[in-house]
Amino acid sequence: MEREQLREVQAPLKERYREEPAAAIVTLEASGELGEGVSCSVQTGRAIAEAGLHPASGGDGSQLCSGDMLLEALVACAGVTLRAVATSLGIEVRSGTVRAEGELDFRGTLAVDRDAPVGFTAIRLAFELDSDADGEELETLMKLTERYCVVFQTLSRPPQLSATLGTAS
């Protein structure tokens, strides 16, 4: 997508959201179905992804780990955001890679040590780009990518979170 195409597509949306802020509030959702053993199938919109235990917590590695899926969501969102920002700023990015990695201490999720954290203790996001942009342009690109990446911002500023449990009767 070219810069003008992106602006043409986004301009009426931006205008509508300025005039009707409530129209910009969209509820995204995901659902899954509990599977055999310790698994859950999630509809991704393109395919069904079956998640299970990571080998470090007893899985056999044949199913997706939800931690990997979280990092994949971050990579996907950051990559799309970087492309959109680069397009908007007129910065040519010929190609590139996005990588996310993070540490988990499985003692926490396996209840081996009550003091061990459950969840990622650190996540690192890295880009390697093929671009002739100068240092200042790349700094701006990175800053705006971090600022506008939904998954990055959600991880850096966790939302209010709640869980409920019902029974199928």
C-alpha cells in the first residue's frame, strides 16, 4: 500500500472518530473450545490453532504454546504497525524482520515455588530493517511503532482484566 492509499483509506475513519468518538470503540473477541487432554482450540479467523502445554510444563510440543502465541501476536502487530507508520511518514522499508523473545519461569505456573512469577518476566522486541532511512527517521519510526502498536501498548500498560466462570447446564 502506498502512502496516499493509506491516507485515503484512513481519512474518513479518522474524521468519523473525531466527530463520533463512540464509533471508534470496537470490541474484539476470541473464543476457543476445550479439547482432549490439556488443550484448547482457538479460531483465529483463518484457521483453528490448537494450544496445549509447553514442553517445559509437560506438553509434548505437538500443540501451540499460548506464550508463543502471545509473542507471535506482538510480532504481527508490531510488524504491521511499523509498516503503516513507515508508509505514513514516507520512509522506505524494503524488507525486514521482527523478533520477540521473552523469559518464563515455569516454577511459577507449575506451583513449584510460590515466589516464582507466573508469566513473562521480560519481553524483548527487535527489528532488523533494510532501509536507507537515517538515524533520526529510524528513531521516529521506532518511537511511533511502540506508541501505536496495540499489543505492545497492552503489554506495557495492562488493561483492567476480569474472568468469570459459568457452567453449561
